[in-house]
Amino acid sequence: MSAGCCGTKKPKLNGGPQMARESQSGIEQQPLRASLRHCSHSSTTKGQKCGYPYGHLNPASSRNRAVCCYNGTTPTANGTLRNGLIPIVSPEMCFYCFDVLYSHLHNMEPPSTPDFTNEPFPLFVTWKIGKDKRLRGCMGTFSHINLHAGLREYAATSAFKDSRFQPIGRDELPRLGVSVSILRHFEDGRDYRDWDIGVHGIRIEFLNERGAKRTATYLPEVAPEQGWDHEQTIDSLLRKGGYKEPVTNEVRRSIKLTRYQSEKISVTFQDYMSYWRNRRC
């Protein structure tokens, strides 16, 4: 089942001048169209794990600026995270999401099977736009899904079927960035405060005013980005999940909370174009 990752309100989209034109971006996209048709997804970094803290460059291209975030669990010298897990995310996952989006927008054949791991994990794909990185779509699943199929599905679903937004258009491509979040290390919380801001994402289950079970989630980065404390985050998450009555301490205490951690990788469309220019087809 699909889930949204955050509660940002739907932005106003201009119906007049387009937000960005491919012809005005200075980015040549026709060579990419040919590359997507004829290049396989082989890579000199096949099997490469993104074991770098705080955002290092994609080894395949010194000009890429892929940013890695482990929500407080930075890698140790032997390449594992400090919680003992081995990193999964890689920039190629984000490039594959751009492949999927680009092929949809240009009515092309789907991209070839990528080379990164196809292990099953819960995941989310987030699209943002512009210098201020406004949310443009975010959807994912808590079910374990093979990464190739999961990223292919949710790259498109978050771009075109997030009900808070209009579908992403071709003219927006040059201003987009994409993030892939792999969710791991799920734990039951003792209460609604049993999680660390900036480290854990949270998923809550609760009964609404009609007695129906509802769920809602925020990824680990949402609370610190919004400047929320535990109570503000829970209250916002209840509203996101459709709870309309006043939020009391009794309501908060009735919540079933699951906390989790994520590995997140982000790239921009410019990174994606640099990646394709530097590939050997």
C-alpha cells in the first residue's frame, strides 16, 4: 500500500507561463533521449555501496554532487553504519528514478534493468523543485519490495499520482531533484515520545473520531526541517492522518508508534545530466 511521507500543503501552480523551459535551461536533452534508448545500465561502479558520510561525490563522475544522509548513523571506517547495518543507498538509485521519469514524460520505452542491488526494502521516493526545494511529490511503501520494481513504481507514482499536487510536467525537469529513502531498523515505541528527532522516522496508528483505524508517517528529516518538537510532530501527523477533533494528551497516549531509520540519497537533474554525459555507452 502506498503512503505519503510528509504533510506539506499543495503548492499553487501557475497556469500561465511555464515554471521552467527546457530550451531556456541550457541543458541539452536530445543526446539523453538517444542514450536512454541505446545504452544499457552497465556501470563502472556496479555493486558500489554509498559508504560516505555527509555527501560525497558519485564515484562514477567527479562532477556529480549526490548527497547521502543516514539520519545520525554515519559510516565507520570499515564501511558499516554505526548501528551495525551495511549501507544500501547509492546515487544510481536516484539516476534510475530520473530515467523512469524522463521516459514517462517523453513517451519512451522504460529504462533497462539497473545494476544496483535488488534486495527488498520499504522505500520512499521524493521529488522536490526549485532552489528552495519545494515538495513536488512523495510516496512510498512500508512493505518490503524489490528495489528495481519498487523504485520504478514509486518514481512514477510520486511524480504523477500524489493527490496533493498536479502531475509533474516535462517543463519542470531541469528544476527537479529526487531523493530515495530506504527504511530500516523498525522498532515499536513505548509511547508517542519514544523516538529521537533527526534520527527516527515515525509511523503512527490511531483511531479517528469515528473509531476507524488510520495511519500516517513522517520520514526522519521532516521534524527537524520544520523545527518541530515531539508533541508538535505527533499533532501534525494526527492531522495529516485525518484526525479532526482536538488533540489531547489522552489521544496522544492512545497512539501506537513505530520508529524507523532511513538511508537517504539525493541528486539534482543537473547531476543526472552530468552522469549521462560521463557514461561510456
